[in-house]
Amino acid sequence: MIIKYFGFLFTLLWSYTFIKTQSLFKKGSGLLIKLFVSNISWLTFIAACFYGFKNFEFYYVVIGIVFAIAIVQLSFGRLSLFINSKFENKQNLVRIKTAIEYLIIISITYFILN
């Protein structure tokens, strides 16, 4: 039963991480991420919640959901502070972010067309 619960927590963490990642991108690349990643992640998150309610007690499911959301929010906050401290020139950070966004758009388009 503990392995099932850890699988439930891992699924919540995994799907909510992709949901949270979608909010970091600009509108153009964010739209592609939302269409292909975020919607599936929301479905996975909701399915994991239903799985949890079906197999575990209500109390454990709520604790798992709160834990997953809190861990992802705290992780993204700490990561943001870390990245901002490493880049003194914010222009370089914006360039790197833009390059990553274009790389994601190109790879999604490539996989759709092939």
C-alpha cells in the first residue's frame, strides 16, 4: 500500500510540475506548451486525485495534494532565487530563456510534422 501511495505522490508532483512550468513561458510558446503539455498534465493530476480518493483515505489524499503543490511551489521559488542570483546581467537571462522557448517550439513542431 505504501508503494501505491508513493506512486500517487510522484504522479501528483510530476503533473503539477508541468502545470507550473507552463506559466513560465511567453504567450507564443506558452500556447504550444499549454496545448500539448499542460492540458495532459491537468488530466493526469485530476486522474491521480481520483485514484487517491478511490484507494486511500480522504485525509491522506488531501495531505498528498497539499504536499505536492507546496513542494513544487517552494522548489520553483527557490530555483527562481538561485537563477536570479547567478545572473547579474538580466539581459543574458532573458536571452537564454528566449532561446529555450524557441527550441521548445521548434522541437514540438518537428515532432508534430514527423
